[in-house]
Amino acid sequence: LTRLQPKRIVIVGGTASISELVATTLAGFVPAPADVVRIAGADRFAVSRALVDLGFPQGTGTMILASGWTFPDALSAGAAAAEKKAGVLLVNGDLASPDEATLTALRHAGVSRVEIAGGPASVSSGFEAGLTAAGFAVTRVGGSDRFAASVNISTDAFPGIGHVQTGVV
């Protein structure tokens, strides 16, 4: 943080996740008056919705939805979202249909196109069908497992890249 000299720090999560002592310490790394913002909510889904509001004050046409219960699809979706100038919204993909808070967040952000990261085990088919019924254009990018889903999410976002080299440099 000393090297980066941030002008603003955003803390994601309530005091149960990141203590007030840590927030106070972080304030020492930004110019006075300290610009440290905490995004908190009742649960991870509320926090995710609040982050979308913060990150897209003018809205966005596309949102990538990923399960808030496990991280691999959301992690893969992050780079894809950046490339597509889209957001990532964590959802309770176990639900049989989208909850009203998710639909409201999507509408508030001006979303017309929804991409689902991961297969039906991550975000249910019923959730997907409910999004379509609510008027969103929905596509799903999944795979036979989390590794295949990650490859497919990356390939979808970066179609010109033929391969990725892995390993420690």
C-alpha cells in the first residue's frame, strides 16, 4: 500500500469479516481526509449487489452471475467481466428461481444481458429459466467440471487466445 499510494480503499465486508482496527489502519495509507469505504450487507449476496452499485453507477448492459456459495466460477468470471466491461454478481444459485433482490439489482443496473458462469450445479436451471422469464437475454458458460468451466469462461471472453501457459516462472 505504501508503494501503490492509493487515493481510495474499499473494504469489502462487514466488521465480522474485516475488523474496524484493520479499517483504521488502512486509513493511514490514503490521503487525508481518509477515503476508506466499507461495503457491507446482511450477507455476501447483499454485499455483491452493493459492489455492483458502486462499480457501475451509470449501469451496465451485461452482468455475469456466479454462485456465491463457491468461488471457482466467480474467480474465473472476474477476468471475463473486466474484458467485457461487465460486472460479476454473486447469487444464491441453489434457488429454484431468482430472488427479487437479484432481479431488482439487475434492473437497477440497466442489465439486458445475463451470462451465467458455471453449470446447473452452480446456478440452477430454474434460476436461469426465471431470468429468461423476467426478460433478460441469458447465456450460460459452463463445463463438465470447474476446470472445464474456467477454460470455457476464459475462451468465451478472450476468443483470440489459443492457449494459456501454466507453471511457475
